[in-house]
Amino acid sequence: MATVMEFTSPAAEFPLGSVFEELPGVTVELERIVPHDDFDIPYFWVRGGDVADIEDAFGAQDGVSDVVLVDSVEEEYLMRAEWDQEYVGIPSALAETHLIVLSGIGTSDGWHFEVRGETRDDVSAFRSYCQEHDVDIDITAVHALLPIQGEGYELTDTQQEALVTAFELGYFDSPRRCSMETVADELGITQQSLSSRLRRGHRRLIAATLVHGATKS
């Protein structure tokens, strides 16, 4: 059964993390792309800083050979990274075990990842790789994908909990009866984690109900 794992890691443990040393207020979010044989998520978003400062801060990064600005939307910047395939760390662990990155968000406080394996053994292999290569991660949750109401709506239990809690508190009402901060406090998670769970949950529900043949991951 497909299994989802959430884990955290120190800011400097993942390539791109050194940006937080110069710009502690920025947020980096990986743009999800399903990898094949190599860790291949070239695009990521940066928000919370000036574009010139951001470009300068990405000048030297362990595990990355080059970073360039691709586009901007208001005060969010889409960037492309070329990964160093010889680098040993989270990227090589993901590539080696063929896990799919559902979400990857970094701040100066650290990184939060949500990844999916086709089986629980894939997730175990990732954990073993990190232990063998001294990659610093902290696994916070492991759960199977759950079919909802027999219709094949594949949600993780944390995504389902986030969607239901937000609904019950009135986050989806118009006008809204509560803020994202309120929902996050109710769940005991950060607003960034809540935003990721709502977005991924929405995507899976839309793929299952409105878009024929779309991927639900």
C-alpha cells in the first residue's frame, strides 16, 4: 500500500538551505515534479525577500551547481536549480529510494517534507539510507493513503484532518469565520504545514472528482 512520510531536517541539511544564513526571513518551497531515476525537482519558489538579494544569496550552495531566476509573480520568485548528482544527502536518499516529493518547504527554522513511497518498504529504505549516510532527519509521521467513502479519493489522514477541521471551523465559508492561523493552532501545526496539507488535499480531491485520469499525488 502506498505510504506517506513526513519528516523535518535542519535548514543547512538540504541544498539551498544556506540562503537562510543571509536571508533568514525568506521561505523556499519546492515545485513538485515526479522524479524518475535521479532527484529531479529543478524548480522552487522563494518568497519574503528582494529579488536581487535572493539571487546573490544563492551564489554558493552545497549540492547545487547553479541557480537562476526564471520568473516572478508579485513578490514570489520562481527559480531553477541544477543539482550536483555527486552530493550525498536528502536528494540522493530520495533518488536512491524512488520516493516522490509531495511537498518541501524550508525556512530558517528548518525543512518540512512530505514524501510518498509505493510501499512501506520504500519509506523504510529511505530511513535506512539516511542513517547509513548520517543524513540528519526527524520522521514526524508515517501513514498509508486512505480511500475516502469507497470512491478512491486518496487522502492522507493528516490531509483529511486538516480539511475537515478547516471546514468545521468555517475557514471555507464566505465570508470566512476563522483564519488559517486559527485552524493551524487547533491542529497544533504551523501555518505553512497547514497550507501544504490543504493544497495537496484539494488537489487529490479535484483529481478524483473533476479531472478524469489526473494523478492524485
